[in-house]
Amino acid sequence: MRTILTASAGLAVATCLAVACSSSDTPPAAAPPAAGDAGPGSDSGIATPGDAAADAPAPTKDLPCLGDGAPMVLAKNLPYAKVKIGAPPNQVEGDFLVDYGTTATFVDLAAFPIPPKSTGCDPSKTGQTCTFDAFDFFGPWGSVQLVTSDYAGIPGPPRQAGILGTDFTSAVAITLDYPRAKIRRALKEQMCPDAALVLSGFAAVSTLGFFSNDANKLKGLSDVVAGAPFGVKVPNVPTIDVRIAGTASVAQLDTGFADTFVPYSVNVNEPLLTAMQAKNPGSITRSPGKDLALTTCVVGVQETVEAYDLAPGKAAEILGADGTVVRRYNTAVVFVKKPPAAAKVCGGIGTWTAPAAQIGASFFAEAGVTVLDPLTSRVWISKDQ
């Protein structure tokens, strides 16, 4: 999900410009290209002033086993990769937000001087599922279906041409390297052995049941939403174990959640708030001055999220697969999502009946390098030093 935070009179306003889709209605993507195929274009990465990535130390090793690399543009801690659409001579290239909180891939055809040829839709409208005869992200993927959208209102640079969702990124291991402004892609046969990652300072965090290259391995939606239909799966979004102010939960990793207005924002749903107040009373305190108003996927409908500060000595913690603390954030701010009835159709953790949280771009930028590996349902995060 791509979120822009801006100040306004009264509440701060957060504009959500893309909404995560259910994995059940995601257009199928082609098989990933083979190792060694041509990657995206060669524009240099841009670290926007104020990005946490500018201060994050680079790891000591740039591991070749993380696969092919390409420049990654950074804007407000949001990662963008070059994607090519269409076949020559009508091929176009644009900057796509690499958004692990969105399960479908979108394209803004107005971002290109001459839009690529599409079939099966009305390309002049948004919300259309269009077929394109070629798609290139670290090599060709063949014919794909993308959903049309409009990102002209998102401040640049870069001019956002689309969103790259987990319908593509759940097929390969992707490394987001913020200090080097680089994105990397590894296939199963390329991926680093665990020992190499551990020696380089990474720790494994499990996404089992929530993020996989095999949709059959995803949990049923009823595990997190009481009464959900049988056979419907959870969205294919990396979801990890965390501890917020002493209360255990799971949290979605959303690289498209721009939390630069309030860095280290942790969105939580009402079930998690209830659990926090019951199990650890006094672990968080209301901070009305930080409340935000979010736009939703429903035009004209806003959602107010209430802010809470962590009590002294409390933190937001990312937990490794072995249960140990991988990273700790003492200055995190908790926001409680209470979507209005009209916005329930937008989905997300606010509609879950199970306790859940969501963390955004500043966490990735601060961590420096993150490897998202759906092939083994794990995320490798650099450990606190």
C-alpha cells in the first residue's frame, strides 16, 4: 500500500493511494525469468533527503548469492524498480513501487508518452484488467495481466508508473538494499545458504503460512477473519512475529506504507489493542496530538486512526524464527485502525478478528538490507548491532 502523509488543519491526513488486494483475485503472473536474463534499466538510485536509508550503514559484504542486481530509486523511503512493458519497438519503461503490502500489480498508462499496447480492456479507464504481451522485471515474464490505475497525484520524483505487487515478487527472492540503493533478485538455485546469511549479520524471520511462492501453503482467511469462506486464503503478504509493548502479535511488512510523517509507525487493529490493554495495561498511552486521518479505497470515506506512545522501557520488536529479538524500536508510535463500515470492503488488518499489526517503509530503511524469500517463507533482516 502506498501512503502519503501530509499535514492539514486539525488531524494530519494520510492519503492511501493503493489498496492491497485479496490473493484470491490476483491475476496470475508468468513464471519468473531464468537467472542471467537482462534486468531493468540503469538509472542511478536516488536517496531522498530525510530518508532513513541515507544514514543506514551498508553491510560489510555484498553477497553474490543474493542474485542479479539493479538500481533502486528511493523516495521517502519507498523503493522503486525499473519495469519494462510491451515488446520492441513499442516497449516502455517506468518506475514501479515495490510494494509487499499489495498482492496485484498495477500500471498507470498515462505515465508513458506512448502507452504500450494492451488487449481485453478499455485502457482509458482505471480499474481495468489489461493483458500486455511482454513484461520485464529482471528478465522477461511473457504475457501478463495488469490493473490500470492513476498515480499522477503522487509527488515525484520519480513519476510512479505502477505498483509491483506480490503476484510477481512472491515468485523469487528479492533483496532491498537501502544503503546501496540496489534491488536484487535470486532464484531458488542461486539463493544464499543460511550459513552465509548468518555470517553476514542477518537473522531469519518466519513468514510461514502468510508469504510463499506456493499459494497452497498459505493459511485460510478464516484463521484471521472469523467466518471467512472456506477455501479463501490470506493475502500473500509477508507477515512476521512481533512484540508490541510486550504483547505478541503478527505484523504485515508493507514496503509501500510511507510513514515518513511519523517514522516507525505501527498500525494495529482493535483486537490487538484489546490484547495490549488486557495483558500489559499501561504499556501504551494515548497521544491525541498525533492522530491521523486516512483516506480509504472508497472515495470520500476517511478513517481516523488514534495514536498511542509506548510507555518508558517498552518497544516494538521484530522476533526471529527462534523467538529472539532481531530488531528493537524504542520510538515506535502505535496507531489503531478502526475502519468505518463503508471502508470494510478495502480489507486489511482493520477487518481481521485476530490481533495484527502493520509496519512500513521506515523500518526497512533503518534495517538497511532486507531479503524477502518466499521460496522458504522467510525474511532475512540485519540484526541490531
